[in-house]
Amino acid sequence: MIYLNAFTFPDRDSEFDFFMSVKRTCYDSFYPFNILSRHGFERIDFEPVTILYGGNGSGKSTALNVIAEKAGVNRDSIYNKSNFYINYVNMCEMELEDDIPENSRIITSDDVFDYMLNIRNLNEGIDQKREKLFEEYLDAKYSDFQMSSMRDYEELRKVTTARSKTQSRFVRNELMDNVREYSNGESAFLYFTEKIEENGLYLLDEPENSLSPKRQMELMKFIEDSARFFGCQFIISTHSPFLLSMHGAKIYDLDANPVDVKRWTELENVRTYYEFFKRHEEEF
């Protein structure tokens, strides 16, 4: 499925015209200007799965965030915007094949890390509350409390409840269970499968972070199936050779000058892995 058909970024001439019009010299950075135009990255024509590949500083995350901002998709984590960010986004153009669904979103590494941290913090809070309830149970069960007015009703209820139940049952009734914790890789994979629904445009920024090679291959299969059978479109920034090998993916090499579409086996990162394992082939 294709919702977003094409996207264009400002070229060097357009950026120069903008700088001449603003005439502001009090800023050290004009980000995201001069990032994508540096390698002549001016247009993306999308497939159901489109991948932005490149090294650190190549602009793949910048491009992904700009597209997400222009398309108005949902996002959870905040991200850095310069004084000129909206100016840049307004200079971009996008061509739609179909309306972008409301459940569309961008998912970043920060989203995944926050999800794992929130589960951990929630469980820590539950554990602390459990200890407090143990103390409340003992205080209530063995207190010599006597009700003297209606204002004491809540305390009476607690004492009565404590005296009629065991300590473990009292705590279970008053407290939610711990949220099940998984490994970082399992949690990250579950986050993607929970957030990615049918019929949506999804922008994934380096989703391989926190995922083992096996989990990366499972995510690759999940993305392939979501694009093929469940009406999803994906735009992904990644270094992962597993995700880069995705069947039918169109790959833009942002390290090339000018930016060019390449096969995954032509990419420097993949070739580095290949040559390394080739040198050690006899050890396997």
C-alpha cells in the first residue's frame, strides 16, 4: 500500500534564497538547512517499503523527522527543533497517493527506550507501594481503633478489612500486579508489534536498536507481512543488514554524492560485514 507517493526537499538554490531573505546573523545553526542538500538529496519516490541508509551525520534521521512533521503523523517523544525547522518543513512538498490514516506514526529509539523505562519505573512504584501496604495491614489489624464519628468510617473499613483477610489477600486486593518485564530486545519487539496496526504509514528511525540479530529478522518479516497483507507503508532509516535485505525495499544511499538508489548488496555497511565473514569463513 502507498499513501505517500513522493517527497521533495529544498535544493541548494532554494536554501540560498531563504538565507538571503531572512538576513539574520545571530544564529549559530540553521538546521535542518544544508544537511540533505549537501549530497543533492532533493526527492524521494516511495514504495511500500522505502529505506534511508547512511552513516552517522548523513541526514537519514533528519529526513525522517521532516517527513513526519510535514505528514502530520503521531509521535510520542519530543525531538530537537531549530528556529528554522518549520521554515524548512514549509519549503518541502509531498505528493499523496491516498489520505494518510490517523493511526500513522513515527517511532524512534527514544520511544522504545521510554517504554522500557516506564515499565521498570511502574514496577518499582508497585514494589514500594506493596511494602507500605504490608505496614498498613499490620497497623490496622492490631490497632485498638474505635469509631467516634462518621469521619472515622474509612479507617474503620480498613481495620475491618485487615482483620477479615490474610496479609497477602489484603495486599492483592489493594494493589495491581507487577507489569511483566521482558528483556530489552523482547520489549522493543513487542513495542513495534503493538504500535504498528493495519492500514497505516509508519516511519521507523533505526528500529534495530536493542534488537538481537534474530529479533531483527523477526521484525523484518513482520514489516514485510504488514506491507504486503495489511495495508501498511514503511519509511525506515537503518544500518541493519537484515532490514536492508528486506524483499522489495527501495533503498536510498545517503552516503552517495549525489544520493542514489542502490541494491542492499552494494552498500558499504553490508559489504563490510560480508568481507569480515568471508575472511573468517574457514572458522565456521
